[in-house]
Amino acid sequence: MQIILFKPEIPQNTGNIIRTCYLTNASLSIVTPASFSLSDRNLKRAGLDYFKDMKLEKIQNLETYLLDKQHFYFFSSKATKTYSSITYEKDAILIFGSETTGLPKIFFEKYEDKFLKIPMKKNSRCLNLSNSVAIALYEALRQNNFSF
């Protein structure tokens, strides 16, 4: 499994995601620029000892990156399908937007059928990014018998 974060803004969230990815053997890619240094001490603190062992791939252009990929899914509160309503492939790529702006509209326009949501009560703010990654990643892993 692969997690992609689109221009993340809060280092502690990314640090928590590093920890989750390390413990599940998922790879982590970040669409740059992030709003913080990828060597930020808060990022390292949240990622604990796993930070030094995780290789972070940097992606300059997500549209270009996805051109030769088939099994990718975007997560957004604006989607209509739920994250648990699909079957995830072992090589699935799970893509999450930034904490305040989410994903650019162009992705929704181009890949609307690949957008998924995590259900939550109406008229409320979205879940924390690291929690959303954990929920979606563990569902994808569960469907693949937790093969790390």
C-alpha cells in the first residue's frame, strides 16, 4: 500500500502518518511543497524512532505521477461513495489532501469515480488527517488479510 499526502500543512500529522506507515509497511509519498521542512523537529517527534527508517518519496506533480497508475483513490468529505464500499488492491494508492484546503478541484473533475469519503456527522469539520489515513489504510489492509 502507498499513502500520498497532498501538500500537508501540519508536521505532527505527517509524523503520526509516518509512524502508521512504518508499522504497516506502507510507503509514504508527499506532494511538495509541504508547508514545513521535512526535517522539522515536530515531524520527527511525532514519528518517533520510525522517522529515520522511513523513506519519504517527494512528488512534484501528482497528475503526472498518476498517469501510469491504475489503483488509486482520493479521500474527501465531498465524495459520495464510502471508503468501505470498494475492494482495495494490494498495490492501492490512497491519496489525502492538505488539512485546510483538501485536494484541488481538478482531481475531482477528472477522477470523480475514484473519490471516497469516511462517513461523519453533517455540518462538522473533517476528521484529523492522521486519523483519516489510519482508518482508510487499515480497511485496505483488512481486505488484503493484513499482508504487510
